[in-house]
Amino acid sequence: MKDYIIIGAGQSGLAIAYYLHKQNVNYLVLDANTEIGAPWLKRWDSLKLFTPSEFNSLPGLKFPHEKGHYADKYEVADYLKSYVAEFHIPVAFNHKITSLKKENGVFKLKSNSKEFEAKNVLIATGPFHKPFTPSCHLKISEAILQVHSEHYKSTAQLQEGATLVVGAGDSGVQILSEISKTNTQVYFSGNTNITSLPQEILGKTLWWWFHKVGFLTANKYSWIGKMLSKTAQPVIGTDVKTLFKKENITCVGRTLDANEQTITFEKQEVTDIKNIVWATGFKPNFSWIDGIELDESNYPKNYRGVSKTIDGLYFLGLPWLYTRGSATLGGVQRDAKYLKKHLFGKSKKKQKKQAV
């Protein structure tokens, strides 16, 4: 029996583990992967953070790179590994939790190989659970290589010939830019009317400006937060207008349907595609939690990470858990600190009264 079990050893899980470590409670972190930083290392090779180093620190340990540095995925993974070593955080790997149920005041957790028990559970599995791919992908010829952005590594994976990139988010734009540099024919499917912002403005990083004007700290219940949460997130660091004008990129609009090697878009039909990268995002999956209630976005109902339906259950790392930065490397610290106060603040006051 543990006092606390944390599910997920990414930045969110490690941030709250830091505070549990400081409280000297009996806790354990469970993770589905084989090593710390695995979700970062699985992403495409050229990936870099949009946030400079000064905004990437978890509680208690500064991100170890100079101010203004944009870290790659290997540097992020190394930082998380050093974080675990610095605070002696206990992590059990290869445990993908398939069932969570509360019985007689105790949480029962099942993985593929073991069962665990805890008085409290903190779920820090992040927002990326099930890769989403439009249903028309099932109609596409097996001769065309299809890969979701979760599994895209580099252009070396691709067959010779034209490539289609689907998805207008940060991942889609970054991958489109990378593939276009090979001078092969690239089709882009998605909204081209998207906002892009440079990483630096007037000698200051974009994140410095975001922090200055309060975009990073505005909570989702404020009028600024409500406005920002309804606004599509801009692409950062890539000039999309210039990118879409490249001679070897053809913007074809939304993907509508497919039939073997013919793919139908809003603007035209295409028959020469040899590769497709689906940068179409992910869907949340909390179906493994017994008795959980979900909101309209299929995320658990909570207030600042405290479950509204199950006592002793908490969440970290969800999009807009409280602010726009809640699911980012540097943004989880604030949410973890709030949960620490929620979990231990009352008991400290009680101890002081008893001492008096």
C-alpha cells in the first residue's frame, strides 16, 4: 500500500514527485515506458522546443542550458533523467495501467503484469493518448506509406516520391518544412489561414513577451483565459506564409476521401502520393478509470487537477488544466505546487494547532 501513486514519469509526474519527495511520504511513480524521457526520444529527430531554456525548469532544478537556448529532444530527455537522479525519485517502468478503481477507500491499479494499491492517485499521463487518423486512411492503397507524426522520425523513413502532410498544427508545419527541404513534391492538407509567430520579437523571446503580458499565467476562468482557450494556438518559429509559397509545396485543402491511390481534397484529386504523414493530433483516453466523469472535451472533470467525482484522485499535465502553460515543460510547476498545497497545506495547519 502506497500513500500516493503517480501514473506517468513525464514532466508532470516528476514535478509532483518532487513535492511528495519533500514531504517524505510513501510514494511510487509508474510508467509504461522503458526509460525516463522515452516519449520525447520517440518523436522526430529534428524536434526542438519552442520555449527557451529559462522557461523550461521543473521545481527544484534549473534547466541546464544557457538563457535563450532552444533545446532538442535529447537535451530534454537528459534533463528529466538528471531530475530523477537528483531527487531519487522511485520509478517502476514497463507498467501501463489498464484499470483504476476505488474500492472501500483504496485505489486498485492494474498493469499488464502487476497490481498496486494506493490511498491517493495522481494521473500525469499527459494529453496525448490515442493517435487520431481520419477514417479514410483505411481506403488508401498499401503501396502508400502511412505514418502518424507520433512515429515519424525523419525523411529517411519515406519512400521515393511525393509526400502528403496532413495537419496544420506545430507538428504538421515543422514536418512539412523538413520534408520540403529535400526538394521532393510535397502536398499539404489543412488550414492555410493560420497565425505564425517568430521566436523572438524586438530582441526578446516570444515567451518573455507572453509572460510580460500575462498570457502564460491567465487562468481559464478569467476573461483573458476564456478568450485564449477558444483561440487556435499559433504556430511558433516557422513563417508559414513563406513556407506555403515554396515551389515544391502544393496546398490542397482538407482531405475529404480516398480510393486506393486516389486521394480527394477540397481543391483537387491527387494520384501520385507515395507517403503520408498524419500530423492530425491525438484523442484523450480515460476509459480505464472506473467511475470517472468527463467534460465536453473528454477530459476528467476537475478543478485545478482535483477530481470533482472521485476523492483522492488528481490530474496534472492536461491542456488548460488551469493556464495555457499547464501541459508544457515549464508550465507544470505552478499546477504541481497548487496540488502540493491542496494535499499538505491543511495537515500542516492542523499539526500547528495540535502543537499549540
